[in-house]
Amino acid sequence: MNTTTGASPEDLRNRLVDAILKEDISGLRDARVETAMRTVPRHAFLPDAPLEEAYANKSVTIKENPDEDALPLSCASQPDVVHFMLVQLAVREGENVFEIGAGTGYNAALLKHLTGKSGQVTTCDIDPDVTAYTRRMLDANGYEDVRVVTRDGALGAPEFSPYDRMIATVGMWDLPGAWWDQLAVGGRLVVPLRWRGLSRAVAFQREERRMRSDSVKMCGFLPVIGQDGERNDYIDDDRLVRLYWDEDQSIALDLLRDVLTQPKSVAWTDVTVGPVESFDGVWLRLSATERATCRITVKPEAMEAGLHPPPPRPP
């Protein structure tokens, strides 16, 4: 591992956290989470990545998908997302925490830092290659007391429950019943719920008879394996433009295959965005009220092919 800037890992780590706090205008703050991210060395859980990459505010793939057209099978989450989800989770010392999606083990190490010596952390993943990597990284960095289990995260780990906190680092389409059973009353759950092609990190407080959400923030996560609520396909023959929609939406894909080669027309909506309003919030409102809302991804080659020219700027 090397760095071209000459900065130490600690300097790079502090610069990353400073940038995250500066750029996040949501107001979500927790001094304990900030301290944990300044303390736990992310690069130590990404031994094959250069220091600059380990401390860039981006996700890092640790297991590629053999299908080159598909999403990676596992990655280290983007640091700013890690930060705000841990703030949403509000872990305190001595608590029992369960994580779904083991990744590199970095998030589990942060959780262990937050729970302290008296707390317990269990992380799980359905992929044995991922849990083997997680175990190696945790052991190599002094977190031997973090439990790592290989199983479907939707089943939880009832043998170590009840949990004070539960967090998923994979996109889910629903909350499994097992999580309700294993989360203590008064506990918190943070989960990226996938809906209309996007994920939103939703924080729930477990009450006696219901889950109450008190925080929602847009994010991006790999979808969980085994819980299928989304469909996707290409709408051009060269596989450059891809449409994502939920299974409850009646999308006539065949009718869309020629749409990008037809003459263009421009129609402005009456949707407006205020000077300090997040585009994420606009998307959330649209997807909540409009059944047809979905997501489109476009490869750079589509621009060159003229399928998706840049949209005109509003007057």
C-alpha cells in the first residue's frame, strides 16, 4: 500500500471525516460516531486498495460479480453513508447490535468501537467468501470479539438476541418478521429500503406494537440476495440504457424499446425545487405519489450514440 501525497493514514482519515461533516447539510451529527470514524482505520480493512482510494468518499468493491453487466457482490460502503446511518442508529455503550451485510468488517469494527468492551456486535452475510474476508480483517485489526456468522440476514441470529440495535447495509424491499421478533422494545433499526429503483436509509424505533420511523435519507446500496422486489431490463438493443422498476408496477417494456430512437419532444413539469430543497426530497415525493416513477441508468456510450443527449437547461 502506498500514498502519493505523503500524508499519513491518520491525516487522510481526518480529512475525510472533516469533508463529510462539511458537506452534510442535513444536521445529522453524533460526536461518538465522528470519533469512531477518526479512530478505526478504514484502510486496514481494504489492504489491496491504495490509501487515497481507501480514504476517498466512495464505495470500494471487494468481490466482483462474474456477470460483468451486473452489480458487484460485495463492497465497502461509501463513508458519508456509513456516517449518517450510524448517526441514525444512535448506538450506545454496552448495547447488543446485529448487522446484516458483513462487507469488509469495517462497519462492524465501528459498531464495536461504539458499543465498547461491554457491548456485543454480531455481523452476518449469506456469502461465505464475504464472511471469511470479514473474519480475517476483524481478527487482523484487533476485533476478535465481533461475531461473524454466515446465513441469510433475513433470518437474523435469534441465538444472540434480543438486540438493542439492528442495521442493514444491503438494500431491502421489506422488513422480515424475524427482525421484529429479535429487536427489543425501545430498540432501533436502520435499513436501506429499496423503492422505485432507489434506496432510502430509514431509521425505525421499535415500539410495543409498531415500528415508528423518525429519519429518512437517500442512499445507495447493493440489493440483498434472496429478497426480490425489483425488475430491470434494457430498453435499447445495445444494452446502454437500463430501466429499474418495482414488481407492483405494470411496465410494458416492449413498448419502450423504440422510444429513444423516436423524434424528441420536450415537456416541462410543474414541479419546482426551492433554493435549499434537496432533489432527493423531490424524488421522494414524486415516487410516493406517482405509480409510474422508476429509475433509468445510462452508460456513457449512450451519449455518444445519441440515445440520451444532455437535457436542455431550464430558462
